[in-house]
Amino acid sequence: MRIAIVGFVISVLAIRPAAAHEIGSVRADTLWHSWSFDPFVAISLLFALWFYGRGLRQLWVRAGLGRGVTYAQSSSFALGVALLFIAVVSPLHSLGEALLSAHMAQHGLLLAIAPPLLLFGKPGVVFAWALPVRWRRDFLHYETWRALTQVGDSLSQPPMAAVLHGLALWFWHAPAAFNAAVASDGLHAFEHTCFFGTALIFWRAIFGVRSSRRAGSALGASFGTLLHGALLGALITLAPYPLYAWYRGRTEVWGLSALEDQQLAGLLMWVPMGIVYLAACLVLASRLIADEGRPSEAPVEAVVVRKNRFSLV
């Protein structure tokens, strides 16, 4: 999965608002026309799909259709890209100007839905196959790349990944930071980058389980994230007054008071996102039980470095 860091740079850069604050209050009769189209975003997402498709074709030509990466895994990656498109390009993004609940749905896609779908598609394996043969053989010799992979591996340890993910979640949902971000395209872009980037690190740590010991650590990280995420959702839901000044006077056109909209937003964080983290906990717990007393085995398709050479084993 190391090479996924490079492949997802384009995707991370694409997670930015596109003229988000020029539209004003979005109404139901204009919502369908409120696409946040930005050529950079669209090209970045299309490039990610094209690069993945190129690698998948190379892999399947060599290994056979559906081998190395299954049809379900490749479909998962495509679905993840589609959800990123919905989050940052579709009218959902513009609706987030008027409704906190829509904004929270967008955050849910960036934090808990799209990243695991993308990583389930084994982008590290596929992006490696998309590289020219010479690059594929020599890329991992570069000292800069080795340093980056060491940093990536350190950040992807479950405890560290959970801390980074949690800090991003809590900091950007603090009223002062949230109000500042929603009022500024630059800060909004940085907020989305923090969400998506730390989510990739977190879910990479979860998907990177290779042993019972790592499964236990990942389970603890997932359970901790489940608990503090639910707490944040509960605080937003049960707050007795609107926390986010930006939405005061903007939600009424949609038939909701600012407080009602905030309660709905909190529930979206509390329940649907919580279900995703709970599912991760259950999968890891079952893995931990199943692996008890058995030697760990590396996956056949894992991308590894052996004697400074790139290979699939």
C-alpha cells in the first residue's frame, strides 16, 4: 500500500471547494443548477480513475481477469471516486452552504465512506502496475521515496492514525474553526484536505492489519474513534442553541430552524458514521478471534520491497 501515498496526492488535492461561497443561500428551485464545477477537481478525479484503470488492465493481462484485485475491489474503488465527486462537485457541496446537515453529510463521505471504499480497491497494488516498467523497478531506490514511506508507515500505526483522525474531526467541528472554514474558500479547502488525508491514514491503518497484535491495536483505535465520534455527534445533537453562526438565517428556506438543522447534522455524525466505525470494530474483533493461535500470513498480492527491488509476492 505504500505507493498509494503517491497515487492519492491528486485525490487529496482535489478535495477542495469550488467557488463555494459565491452562490449565496441555495434554494430548492436552484439546487440542481448549483454544481461546484472546478476543472482541477474534475480532471484530478478523472485522472485517478484513468490511472487505476490503466494499472488494473496491466495487472489483469498478466495475472488474469479478477486475479490480484477482484471485480468487487475494483468496483469499490470506482464507487469511492464517485462518492468523492458527489461530496465536492455535486449540489450537495453547495447545499452545505445553507444546511449544516448537508455539510455534515459531505464530511461523512470524506471521513468515513469514500476512504475505506478507495482503500478496499487495493490502490497501492493497482497504481504500481500503472507505472512504466522501468519506474516500477527503480522507483523504490530513491532516498526521498524511502523517507516518505517511513513517515507514512509511522503515521499509519493505529494509535497515531487514530489521534490524527480524531484531532482533525474535533478541531474542525469546533464552532470557531468551523465558522471560519465555511466562510473562507482557502480554509475550507484545508479543512477538507485534513479530513480526507487523515481519514486515508486512519483507514490505511485499519486495512493494514497483518497480525493478531496489529489487529488488537487497530481494534482499540477503531473503538476509541467510535466513542469520541459518537460523543461529538451527541454534543452537536443535544446542544440547546445553534453552535454555528454561519447557518443562522440560512436554514429557514428549507423549512428548518438553525437548531433543528444542527440536530439533524449531529444525528448524521452520531448514527451513520458511528455505524461505519462500529462495523470496523466488529470486523477487527472477528479477525482477532479467528487469528488467535494461528500464524499470520502476508497477502499474496501485497506490494513489498525485497532487496531494494519492487515486486508482487
